[in-house]
Amino acid sequence: MIIKQLSRRQFSVLASRLAAGFAAFSSFGGCSAPSPGNKTFSDLAAKIAGDVITRDHESYAERRRNLIWQLRKTDRRPDAIVQATSLEDVISTVKFAAQNSMKTGIRTGGHSWVHSSVRDGGIVLDMSRFRDLAVDAENKTAVVGPAIYARELAAVLGRQGLGFPMAHCSTVPLGGYLLGGGQGWNWGSWGGAACNSVLGLEAVTADGEPVRVDEKNHPDLLWAARGSGPGFPAVVTNYHLKLYPLPRAIHLSSHTWPLQDTLAVSEWLPEVGLALADKVELFMFLLGLPEPVDGASKVVNVTAVAFADTEKEARELLSPISATRPAAKPIMSEEVKPVMFDDLFNLVDLSFPPCRTAADTFYFDISMRDVMEKYVDHFATAPSPMSNVLCEVKPKPIHLPDTAYSMRRLTFLSPYSFWMDENEDEQNIAWMRRTQEILAPLSVGHFVSEADLEASPTRSERSFSQANWQKIQALKNKYDPNGVFHTFLGH
Ligand SMILES: Cc1cc2nc3c(=O)[nH]c(=O)nc-3n(C[C@H](O)[C@H](O)[C@H](O)COP(=O)(O)OP(=O)(O)OC[C@H]3O[C@@H](n4cnc5c(N)ncnc54)[C@H](O)[C@@H]3O)c2cc1C
């Protein structure tokens, strides 16, 4: 376990972050207004095996709250929450929505920071029971339901010496993650964005037809499934995935400096990024600490994970880190530590606890140093010590295959405002708004899966190349001409 390899001080810092993350739950007012179409919904309830929960149902408030993973919930109120338990349930629900001119939001894990699937009126189709998991180890393929979580998939594949670029947080399911492109573990050497490893899918279209989607059948839908996110015009009931041999000796190196060293560290990041092989994943984090370390309560951390097969290879892969490190002395360091996939999830989960959240994402054509020069002082003012910013650089030439996923640039920032107390909403949201004011004018695009799609009517459009955005709209018109499924929030 990575925790055993951390110093006592590092462990106590990480442990207190985790404890803070689980300390409280949000309060949320219930809703009891009658739904206009209960009579109609009882027809659907009679047809399907899963629950149909309308607004007047005693468990509606709780079920609506539980649709959303983070603790800051939306006020939007769908007319009904439909828990699908089978393909037949999905088909009946989609046909019902089409016949009754009701819009449907599709939800699997509810991780969308902006609660994309939960809208006012209409239906939320809950796909969280779609949990098939069949691995063909010989052919390195798997059929996986959208509701299988990253940690579950890693565990099952790991036992067979296989891997897949799952999300960095253990609790993220494949459902919306793969549709949004999927920025996953080891994506540098496991085929790029995780959606590139989607060989095909089983889906239900807006007219309630089950379809098989692959290179031969509806290839345009496969193109869209690889990155269009909430623009995808069908319900995914299973993914067919390409798998990879699991590296046998994963190691990480990690260094942490006081926040005032951010410019030096961010200047170094592209330099070391160029020197590192594709088997090494490199992140920079701006982090708050619950208690100061060597006088620093806000820090900049760089972590590199080498997906190697031997310790010797890992040492070689990580050697550019220690060889080129900035002169400033780190206040915490780990050098070439062996880790398992579980350890990686544990480590990242510490920085992404279930709490009240406001998030956004920004791509830039300018360097990390230039972005930090304008931004780091504002990070220092974050009211909550839990808030952090994930930063990545891509200094090597970027070659994206022809998929809907089309936004990747030199510099990437994903700021997260995390807090626990509802009374602190205003100050933490204001901090995120100011973050957006600083970063938006410098940026050239967004990552659709984690962008604040409501911050601007162009957030979703700017998450794609212009040609791909037009193609996504055309496919939406082709496969869902009557708008049975919701599209991008805020657009
Ligand atoms: C803690 C945390 C960590 C994260 N880490 C990463 C990461 O490492 N890499 C990364 O790329 N992203 C990451 N994300 C973002 C994540 O990928 C998206 O939030 C994604 O939408 C999560 O999938 P979901 O099924 O929970 O989405 P939901 O919130 O359930 O749905 C979001 C949207 O996805 C679509 N959708 C969901 N399920 C289906 C389905 N079965 N069929 C058709 N459409 C569907 C719908 O349009 C829906 O509106 C993270 C998010 C969180 C909260």
C-alpha cells in the first residue's frame, strides 16, 4: 500500500484530507409537488420491471438526491426517475418518452459535476443496474456494462494480467466517462483517450430500437460514442472494450514544493514531459493542506507514474524526474515507489472526496508557466483547503484519431472547488467564478466531461473542433430528430 510508504507527516496530511471528505452530508429540501403526468407514468410502471418514481412518491426527494454523486445538488426536478433493470425496460422507457413527447436524461453514475442528466421535467433514465462484466482474456476484449466502476474493472482485469485506461478516481463508472472521451490511467501507452479502446457498443436509439454499433454497423454512432459526451444520441447498455497487458511493475515518483515555487516547477514541467516516455503519466497539482508542512499550507505537487514491467525499467523511465528537477528543495518527496492500481486509486480519491463541488476545465495553447503566472496568486486565496487544480502538459506533437473527442492542447487545467459546509457555498462558488474569469480569456477550449457547461453557452461547443461540433449536431438530428434525449446542458 502506498500509505505505508509515506512519511508519518505525509500520511497525517493525506488522512486528514480523507477524513474531511467523509465528514458530513449536505442537507437537501424534499419535494412533494404533484407531477402532472402520474396517470401516464403508471402505464410505464405497469410495463417495466424497474421502479418509476414520480414527484409525489415518498422516496422521490431521496432518489433525486442520490442521482447526483457530489453533495451539492441541483434544484432541477424531473417528472419521473426510471430505474431500468433490463434492456426491455430501456426500450419501453424510450418508446414511452417518444410517444409522450417527454425528454429523457440518461444517468449512470451521476458523476457529472453539473448534474447533466437531471433536468426540469421529463424522465431521468437511471442505468446504474447495467453491470455486465465478461472478459475474453485470450483475445484481450471485454463486454462491460456502463455501471461498472473503475476500481471494479481494474480488479477483475488485474487478476487476469490485463488493464484498461480507467478513470483516475475509483468511483467513476464507464457510462459517461467513455462517452466523454475518457482521460484515464496510462492513456499515453494504452491507446490514448479511453474511447479509442471502445471497439463497439450495444445501445438503444431514440425510437426504442436496440442496435449493435461497431466499425461495420452504424460507424457514425461509434465515432460519436468516442467523445461526444452528452451529445451522444442513444442509451448505451454495454461497451465492447479492447484490453491491454497489465504492466507488472508500476512505480511512482512524487515531489511537493511550497506554492511560491509554482512558476519554477511549471516551467520545468514541459521540459520533463518531453524527456519522459509515453509509459509515464505526469501530473502537476496545486493543493491545499489541512495543516502546514514546513510552513506551507498551499503547495505544488508533481507526480509521475511509470507503467513498467520491471523495477529496473521503472527506474529508467522515471530517471528524467530526478535528473532535471528544479533547484528549489521539495518539502515532501517519494522516489520510485512500487504501487498497485488500488494504491493509485486510493491516492487520487484523497484529492477527490465526495463533497460540495464546483469544477471547470480549460485547454491552452500557451505554456503552463504563462498560465500559472496569471493564476497561481488566485489559487492561494482558495477559501477551502480541499480545493485543488489538476494540471497537465502535452509538449509532444498531438495526433488525435478521427473521433468526436477532438480537444487536446499543450496545457490543461482542471480547477476544483471542494468544500463540505452548505454555509460556505457562496465564498467557494465565488472563488470558482473568479478562477473562470481569469482562465477563460486565456483558454482555447474545454474538456466536455468536467467542464462547467452552464458557465457559458459556448462551453460545450468549445469542447470540440468546429468540424466535429457540426458533425455531432448532424448525428443528433439524424438519430434523435424529435429530441427524445437531452443534449448538452447550457447549450
Ligand atoms: C470524482 C470524479 C473523478 C473523475 N475523474 C475523471 C477522470 O479521471 N477522467 C475523466 O475522463 N473523467 C473523470 N471524471 C468525469 C467523468 O468522466 C464524467 O463525470 C462522466 O460523465 C461520469 O460518468 P457517469 O456515468 O457518472 O455520468 P452521469 O453523471 O451519470 O451522466 C453524465 C452524462 O453522460 C451521459 N450518459 C451517462 N450514462 C449514459 C449511458 N448509459 N448511455 C448514454 N449516455 C450516458 C448522459 O449524457 C449524461 O447526461 C470524474 C468525475 C468525478 C466526479
